[in-house]
Amino acid sequence: MIPLHCSNIYHDSTPPSEGERFETLFKSKNVEIIRIVSSSTIDQEVMCQEEDEWFIMIEGSATIMMGDMKRELVKGDYCFIEAKQVHQVLRVEEGSVWLAVHIG
């Protein structure tokens, strides 16, 4: 029997003093679900991942750049980023909570 793993998306959602905290909530074969809690001081590194990513802004706001398109995100907004799509988080509100699903 598989044990039941339950928690709350907002449990321990105090932001780190800088950067972001990543917590894997679930992982199975080709899917990983990650909760991200952000401070307002982030590394604006350009990212290009090997897997597809779908994410939703659970709390807070952010600005992301995908290619030459800038997008302002607020609570409830979600996006899909294809594998190998160059993207960058330009700004994030202190205490933002993201839920990211990596597929691949």
C-alpha cells in the first residue's frame, strides 16, 4: 500500500532572506512537482531546461521574459514553457509562492 502524503501548499512559506527555496512535493518517473518560495532578491540567471515546465503563481507576483516576450504574472496566472525555451525571471515579489510541474 502506498502511504498517504498530505500537507498544505502554504506550510512553511516564509521566504528565504535571499534567492528562492525549492521543495519537491512529488516525483514519479517523468513528472516532478516543485514548490518555490521567493524572496525579492533573486539571481536573474537565464534558464534553459531539458524538460517541459508548467507553473502557476499561487501567491504574489513576478515578471518573466521568454524569448523577446515579457509577461507580468499575478496570483492565479499560469504558463507553459517548452523544453529548451530560454527564459528568465526578472522580478519577483517578496513571499511569492509558485507551483512548478516538470515533465520529461
